[in-house]
Amino acid sequence: MDDKQIIDLYFSRSEQAIRETDTRYGRYCYRIAYNILHSPEDSEECVNDTYLTAWNQIPPTRPNCISVYLGRITRGLSIDRWRRNHSLKRGGGQMSLAIHELEESISTGDSVEDTCISGQIINTFLRSLPLTERDVFICRYWYLDSVKEIAADFGFTESKVKSMLKRTRDKFRAYIYKEGAART
């Protein structure tokens, strides 16, 4: 079943929409959640919450790209759960490591979320990158894949991935300063 048909099922309020969404995007959403939470139970719960959120938002929302729509919902729910789970201590997973890498790179004193509050800034920056560099950056900082996973997926060494990420973070920092989004 294609995306348009799945969205049409949501608009007709058919419960089949959830089953078709799970069949087509369940593993995708689970991977996003698991990379953030590192807990099968929490990840499954976030995926189920994603389906509930989609059910409640479609209609009236008609997403242009359902995979991006579901990915954004899953990521937001997973980050919220991660924050609740780690509110008293800083965790040791990819989430905290990735955020720490970006915060070190930007080093404005603000959080990464505050600095990148405008999605337009990051989107414009990402569009300026070569495709492979952009994909590696997204895998690390959106999907929160480990360096080892990225190296395996792209056929690179871990050293190459680390170097590529460092250079891209440096470009990102320069771009933010150039755009006036960060304070010196």
C-alpha cells in the first residue's frame, strides 16, 4: 500500500491505517526511537504513541511525506521520554554524546536546541552539503546512529566518519556565525 492510500485510510478513520502504517513504517520508527532510548520497551511504546499521535492529527493534517511526518513524531516523543528518564543524571548513550558533540562545536553557551531553534537554518546548511556528507551528518545527529554503525552503513572506516563529522560540525559552526544565529 502506498503513502497516499495510507493517508486516505486515516481520513476515512479506518483502523486499517494503523496496521498499514506499522507494516510499512514500524521498523523505521522503531529504529529512530531505539537509537535515542536504547530500550526495547520504551521504543515500542514511543512507536505506539507515534501511531496514536498520527491518528489524532490526521485529519486535518495531510502530510506531504508520511515517513518524514512519522519520523518527526517518533523522534520528538523519544527525546521527551529520554529527557524524563534522564532528568536527574546525564545518560551515556548516543543521545547525550551527539548533543555534546554539537554543543562543543558551536560553543555559544546556549543549548543546541536554542541555537538551532529555526529549522530553516539547519535545513539551509544541510542543503549546502555534498550528499554523502549530509547523509552522514543526518545519520549521526538526527537518527543518532553510532559512528560504528555509520561506518558500516557507508563502507567507511570509523576514523573517516569521525573526521567527516568533525569537518561538518566546523562548517556548521561557521555557518551559524555567518548567519548571525550564534553569539560570540
